[in-house]
Amino acid sequence: MASSLTKDSADPSTDKTFFGHPRGLATLFMTEMWERFSYYGMRALLVYYLVSGGADAATGSQGGGLAMTAATTTAIYSVYVSMVYLMAMPGGWFGDRVWGARKTVAIAGFVIMGGHLSLALPGQAMFFVGLILVATGSGLLKANISTMVGHLYDGPEDPRRDGGFTIFYIGINLGAFVAPFIVGTVGKEHNWHLGFALAAVGMGLGLAQFLIGTKNLSPKSSEVPNPLTPEERTAVIRKVLLWVAGVAVFYGAVVWLGYYTLNWALIPLTLAGLIIPIAVLTRIKRDKDLSGSEQSKMTAYIWFFIAAAVFWMIYDQGGSTLSLFADSKTADTIFGLGFSATWYQSLNPLFVMGLAPVFAWLWLWLARKNQEPNTIVKFAMGLVLVGASFFVFIVPMNMAGDGTMVSPMWLVSIYMIQTIGELCLSPVGLSVTTKMAPQKYASQMMGVWFLAVTAGDCTTSLLSIAGVDLNGTWVIGFEAAAAVLAGFAIYSYRKKVQSMMGSVH
């Protein structure tokens, strides 16, 4: 008994003070809630700031956006979102090999706050500096804060573990739900840069909460699991400096010669977002250290990865294509009450919080009856639903063709269908990633899963850069058909894929 008491006092992560969970969960819950508040608040403003007229940009007054085309706006938005998820892989690397999870999250918080403050300053240059900082910081934080939640519990068998992650997930959606009402409304309806500044305040509150509550976190979160040797550190620094110098020289020459346009930045980033996921999957698949069973599971996993990329390609247009339609072709009143177009960005987290418990109960109920759909069927359902949402989208697009402002309920319906699709695919994708990961790459596979988002969003960006009008009816129809066909394809080959998955169901 004495040794147990000593352990509890030495490790504050074992204190049960937050809904029966370790006190550190409250710290991480609030940190993530405020970080998501800042991220989704800024994201709700992003496309509107980019397309808004730029006559008053120098003063930063309302209306003084960057006056970009819808195609360029969609490309920038898609590249930005893809880079957030792409940076999760180096973010995890920093946590594992350089700083440890706790220090990495603290540094990430300062970087994110600096990014939002940069966005709060007028001018195109500060805008892009801000985007880079927020994307970098979000990647660093995303890869490590979930790991720290896991550190609070006594291994995978701790019965509180799943409940802790559920509470943590509520914090994510709570921050995402509230942000568009506050940051979005202030930024879009009053002053862009004040809105971005509010996002910085949100991240500042999250960072303060984290720094004050670090004493309640597990000591594991301060450890560096696999620190770089002095030789490795020197080699990494040398490579990074060479790459930075090479990029600086190249772009310096492009600017000096007068050839630079925005596409010189967008196209390389977009291609990188497509090439890197392919390269990572190929490297893992060709690793001769993998057993025959692991090789087979990786072949099956590629099916899920491609399906997820198609899903996110459509789903993430909720913040670009759907947002632009909401602002220009959807009525801004309902039941006589006016509202900002940014409020639509609160629908997804609202539906997630409302429907996630229902789906959790539904899968358990079906499992007890031995009728729960397997992973492949759930993925197929997610793809068909996200495709169906864009088929529904075609209806209000046609209605608005003559200048009619359509009912907001069309977009509410589309976001709801997409959220149901997300609940069929996203949690299952996270689970199957951990189950099918080769032992050698167990800690890296979650970053690989995030690369599916990168690939999907970079596909959207590449289409926009190529001049494809993603706001056109035929393109929306093509994307919808592609998703539905992908869903039917993975369902049709379910027995083949299942055989490659081995014992994983």
C-alpha cells in the first residue's frame, strides 16, 4: 500500500480528478480545444479573405482582402490544409528524436501563435509567413499531443484509455464548433485582421493552459524515446542547411530574373504533397525486413489509403468550394435571423459531437447481433456518402444558376451527409492503420494515414492550378461519381482485400 501511494504522488498522471481520468487529461483537453479554436477560426476566414476585394489591403480595413480568383484561392487553401497533415510526420520525428512530446507541443504552441499574429498584420507577405508558421506548428502539435494522452494511462490495457481519448476528441470538436461563431463573425463581418488576432488569443490561452498544467502530465512526455546521436544530429543539420541554401539560391534567382509568380510556390508544394505519400508507401512496401504477412497487409492498406485520399479530396472542399458557394449563392438568413457564412464551418463539429455516440452505439449493437459491417464495407459506405453529398450539391448549384439565393438547408444537408461519411471512414481508418502497421513502422504509420489527407487535398490543388473550375457543375458531378465508383470498387473487391488483411477485421 505504501509503495502504491508513493507512486501516485510521484506521477501526477495517475490522479483521478477529471471525470475519473488523470488530471493531465484536463490540461491536454483544454490545450487542444483552444488550438482547434485558433485553427478552425482562422480556416473559416481563409477563403473569404483571399477572394475579398483588395482595394483597402494597405489599411487592413474590412473589404481589404487579397483579391485572388476562386481557383487560386482553392489551390492555396488546399495546399495549406495538406501541409498541416504533411508536417505531422516530421512533427512526430521531432517528438521521438529531438525534443520529446512535451517540449515539441510547447514550441508548436508558440509557432502557431506567431503565425496567427503574422496573419493579423496587413499585407500579402505577412499572410504567407503566417500560413507557413501555422501549418508548421499545427503539424508539430498534432503528431505529439495525442501521444501525450496515451502517456497518461497504464498501457493499452488501461480500461480508462478509450474513454480518455473520447473526452479528448470532444475537446477537438468543441473548439472547432465555437471558433467560426467568434473568429469567423468578427473577421468576416468586421475586420479580417482582428479575426486573425482572436485566433492568436485562442492559441495563447491554450499555450498558457499547457504550460501551467505540465506538472500534471506523465513524466514519459518529457522523454526523448530515440534521441539522435551526435553524429546523426550533425548529419541532419548539414542536410537541412544544404536544402535551405539550395532553395534560397534557386528562388532568389527566380525572383531576381523577374520570373516569380505564386505558382512557383504552389506547384512544387502540390507535387511534393503527391510524391511524398507515394514515396513513403513504396519505401515501406519494398522493405525486405517485412514478413510475408506484413507485406500482404501493406498491399491491402494501399487500397484503404487511396480510398481515404479520394474521400478527403471531396470532404475538405467543405472549407473552399462549399464556403464560396455559401457566401455568394446561399441566403444569409433563416427564420428571419441573419448570420455569417463562416457559421457553416461549425456544422461538421456539431454533427460529429451529436452523431459520434450514436454510431459508437450502432456498431456495438450490430456487433452483438454479429451484423457489424467490416472495415472494408465501412470504407465503401464513407466513399458513397461523400460522393452522394456532391450529387446533392448539384441541385442547389443548378437552382442558383439564374441568380437565385438558395436555402441554407441545402448546405446543412450536404455537411450532414459528409459527416456521416466521415464517421464511417475516419475512426475506422485510424484503427485499421494501427492494426495493419508493420512492427518496424508502428510509430510512423499514423503519420502515413495523415498523408492520405495530404494526397487528397493536393489533388484538389493541382486541379485548381491546372485551370479546372472546381465550382462548376460538371466537375462536382465528376468528383461525386469518382467517389461513388471508388466505394463500389472497394466493396466489389472486399473478399480479395480481406484475404490480404489476414486476421485483421
